[in-house]
Amino acid sequence: MSAKKVVPSLNLGSLSPTRNQLVDILRESIIFGTLPPGTQIKQEEICKQFSCSPGPVREALRELESEGLLFHYPNRGVFVAEVSNHEIAEVLIPMRLLLEKFALCNSGLKFTSAAVNSLNEQIAAMRIGAETGNSKMAEEADARFHLITMQVGGSEHTLQLWNSILSRIRLKFARMGPMDDTSHKAAEHQKLLDALLANDPDQISQLLEEHIVASVIEKVRTTSI
């Protein structure tokens, strides 16, 4: 990581960024390639760029290490992680599927009207994204939909495990580029929402497998990145 700015500046006036703000900015910079795999992350350079003390930076880097986006090598430093196709296909996607099934297959009664409204908003955003050719909008709504369902249906521990693998999946998919076709997303998620509200574990399980595995694994296995 060179001395020049490699992550976006915060528009905070004279305020120093909080630990959470640093986590968010560094995470997005890693996932979307501003900080590519293998980049060394130097605490003192982050402090200088954001005019902040070492404490929040140190905590932010630890958080990103826990998410698997950074690796610390003794006597060498902290570096941006790489995620292989094999790890995505054989470890991370199956783990995500297992966690979502565990959290959601018997969670129907947990979904309040406010949560359902939020999920419907994401489905609407997927539909608009597909209709306007805005694949990023559709994919971000997809990600928010699953985050909401896990926040509602999952235990604290399950959600923590799920969050720990999602950043690495996002990192890989961002490098692969947007999905070629997002036209199916709204309909898929509407079916999943209906199954959640009907508290139909068999249907939930089937839909999660179709959405998480069938539509994703093949792209990973046929991509050289």
C-alpha cells in the first residue's frame, strides 16, 4: 500500500472516523478492488490518510481479519486476502446454505410487518434494477434481503458466523463482475418470502438451494478468476 490515497476519503468535516466507519470504508475498498488481493495494509498510513489515532484503525483491521478479508503474517504485516474458486465452491457457499437453512426453515413467526415491508422494498428494488439494467442495484437489494432475513430469523451466533463468510463471498463475486441476468431475482425472492411467511421448511430449503447453489456454483466453477 503506497503513501498515496487508495481508499475514499470520508466527508466528516473536522471529525475523525469511528471504528465502524473505517471498517465500512476499508471493507468496501477491499471487496470492490480499490485494495486488491496481496496489498499490504499499513496502520500508520491509514492513520495519516484519515487523520485518526491508531486505536480505531487497529480495531478496524482486527474486524476485517475476523471476516477473512485481511490476513496477518507474523514479521511481515497485514495483507488483503485472496479467495479461491475452490474455497468458494466447496466451503463458503455450502456454509452459507447451511446457516441460512438453519436460521430460516422454522422462522416464519418471527417476521413482523415491519420486516416484511423491508423485504418487499428489496424485492421492488430488484425488479427496478432488472428493468433498468442496473445490475448493481439488483444485487445490492439481493444482499440486503438475505441480511434482513438472517437478522430476523437467525440467532446472534448464527448471524455472526454468516457475516463472517459473506464478506469473502462478496469479495469473490465483485471480482467476477455482475451476474449476467438479474431478471429472475425479484420472482425468486418473492417465492422465498412467501415460503417464509407460510412457515414451509421444505419449500424454504428447496428455494435456498436453488438460489444460493444452483445459480452461483456453476458461475464460480466456470470462472478462471
